[in-house]
Amino acid sequence: MPELPEVETVCRGVSPHLLGRKITQVTVRNGALRWPVPADLPIKLQGQQVISLQRRAKYLLVEFAAGWMIVHLGMSGRLYLVEGGTAVAKHDHVDWQLDNGRVLRYTDPRRFGAVLWVEGAVTSNHVLLRHLGPEPLSEEFSGDYLHRKSQGRKQPIKTLLMDGRVVVGVGNIYANEALFMAGIRPTRAAGAISKARVRVLVDAVKEVLAKAIAQGGTTLKDFVGGDGKPGYFKQELLVYGRAGLPCVRCQTPLREIRLAQRTTVYCSECQR
């Protein structure tokens, strides 16, 4: 599933090719995504110029004068540019024809993604966005902030870290990696971790996400960025996908458990 670094990679990849361009035609081949694609989206976007392209959590927000288009990649979605006339494949559900002849294409085999429309202030008006926590790479997400949020909580720290109301975009892969870097066991009660250790964890979250973005995300199955190229951060994963292999620090075999129905890998010696 594309996580924050992957979505940021797509945003940066397609943004230079979209800004200032006009939508000349929208083709919806299959609107039955996680939520139905608005039936009037082709009419809403006809002749509209792209003003900005932003990322909020794992959502892509495309700004037009008439409103905002929200795109979520779901489990298997891809958003990328192709040349006009490129053959359409089975799972190519939505095309946005640009005024320079190129096409922004949304592909989603599992159809768990979304293409939505909202008018007005998007981040405060839409139910998917208005309750989200701060961005993990922002100054608002700090050790002091996360420590305040963890006070009195008995839930595992990994579960708290993946709660979008607390902080957005720290998906399963990067939560595993950050907790290993910080030496904190994923199952440890969030409220039992000292402020000093929480600060180390926040720094680890920022570091692992920044590195992943710099390398274009993590390719686990079929993720590619907006330029069609895969991400390469998988080569630097320290724990995720390495269950049973020796810990890179102490050589103890890494353990795998299920935590909140998500694969969780950790070192029983290095993480306390």
C-alpha cells in the first residue's frame, strides 16, 4: 500500500507537469472505486486550470478555481503521466486529458482508492481531512507533542504512531523502521515511555520518512512514482520484511507478530 513517502513521490513527480495546465477532457471508465467517482466530475473539470498540487497525509489534493479534487491511491493505485494515445489497460479507470496532449492516468487493480470532489476549503470541509493530525515532517510534530498525546494511554506505541488523528502518514513499514531506530518495542504501552525516549522516536520518524522520500519510496510489489520509476528505499529497510533474519545490530533473529492486524517486526534484544 502506498504510504506517505510514496504519495509524496507521486506528488513531486507529476506536479511540474500539471501546474498551469488545463483539463480538456475527463474519461471515467470505471467509477466504482472505494467511493463512487462523482458522475459530474468530467463537467466540473472541463476547461479548469490546475492551480496547485499538494499532499495531505496520504491524499493528493489538486486545486482548481471551482474546487478541489481529492485522490487517494488505496492499496494498489497509481497516478502517472502518459503520452496521448497510449493504449488503455484493464485497470486504467480515469484519464485527465491535458491541454498539451499528455494524459494523467489513474490505475487501480483493487479499486480501493478514490477520486473525489469538494468545493470550498478542502482541509476543513471534507470528512476525510478535517480530523487529521499534524504532518510528521512538520515542526508541530515534536517530542513534546507526541509525549502529551501518549499520556495515560495503554495502547501500544506502534498503534498510537499509526493513528492519523495523532500524526498522519506514519504507515506500517515506517512505523516498524522508526521504532527499531529508536530502540522501542512496538508493543510497549505508549503512556509508559519517557519524554526523552519519545523525542528520540520522533527524530527517528522524521529521519526514516525523509530518507524514503529522497529515494522515491519503497517498492514492495508494484509501486512506481509519477514518473513510472520504482522506489528504492526497500534496500535500506532494517526490520520490515526481514523476520527471522539476524538483527543488523546484535545478530538476534528478528521476531514477527501481528499488532492491530498489521505485520510487526522487531528485535527482542535491541528494542525495549
